[in-house]
Amino acid sequence: MIFLLTLAAAPFFCQDNANPPSAPTVPNLPDVNPQLLHLVIEDQWDCGNDMFSGRQVKTPQNLNVPKRDAERQAEVRKLLAEGSINTGRECYFAALIFQHSSSAENLLLAHMLAVTSVAKGNINGKWMSAATLDRYLWSINHPQVFGTQFQKGADEKWTMEPYDQTAVSDSIRASWCVVSLVEQEKILKDSQTSGPLAGTSTPDCK
């Protein structure tokens, strides 16, 4: 099966580009641990994104991304153990690094970090909280509940199953920046007829 975590903002999709920038954009973020900032920028660069410019980059075909993901996750765990991840944005970036994993343990940590980022005032963490919960549920063979996850079935078409659509209401989905069931069905139908999946996050969520 191919699992896809459809993220809210364009810089977080894996893309391809024949004319990549030579180095990633590095912003000045005083509320983010410099080591964590380096890790999340590298994480997104490996996925084909210049995170803070929105540009897409072309990564080497022989890049061992799973190994590099695991190494970054180990470094983030050290930062967590040291108490070096504290702000809402730091928690969100840490969640972004862990959400790549197929490990239930890592996905649960990603979810907890995303929820913590919301508690600390980072609105971006809302959709990530829902998405990491859905991905965690799939990792333990349970249906997703928000409707953020897609995978290819035996017919090679995208599906959102297993999905318990009655577990939460559309009003709850909206509270966590996830589009309604009707909009999800349109995204899925469009993907089966016209190409790439659209994101499941609501625009301008607050």
C-alpha cells in the first residue's frame, strides 16, 4: 500500500523541479532552536521543497530518505529529552519531522507534538494534529476519523478507506481545519479522474 499524508501548504508536498535553487532558504526565527530549524529545513529539502520560499527542488535519486528521516528523528528526540523544544512553532516543526514515519510510536509522538503546538498558540498545528491522528490510527490498523489520509488500493486508485466517517462531525473537522465530508468526496473523485490529490485543510483556518 502507498500511504499519503496530504499536507496543508504547498511547501510540504514532495515535488520535482528541473531548476532547483542551490541551497535552502534559512529564515531568522528567534523562537526556534537553531538545530531544530536546520533539521526541519533539511527534512523538507529531502522531500523536494525549499520550505521557506515555496520553491520545489530536485533531490538525488539515490538519496536514502528513510535513513536520513530516522537520523533526524533521533536528533529531535535528543532535543526533546534536553528540554530544548518549547515554543509552539518548535513543536510544530518537530511534529513535521516525525509525521514521515510509518512507526506507530513516532506517529503518536508527532500527534502529541502537533497538539502541543496548538496549545502553545501555533494554528498550523491544528490540521497537523488531525492528520497525525489519522495516520497513527492507520498504523495500528484502525480506521481514520478526520479524513486526511489517502492510499492506493489494489486497483491502484486512491481511497480513504478504512475510514469511520461517523466518528466526528463536520463541525469538529472544521475546528481542526479539515474540510467537510462532501469536500473530501470531491477531492477523492477528482483524484481518480483528473490527477493529483488536493489538500484536505480548510483555507485561512483560525
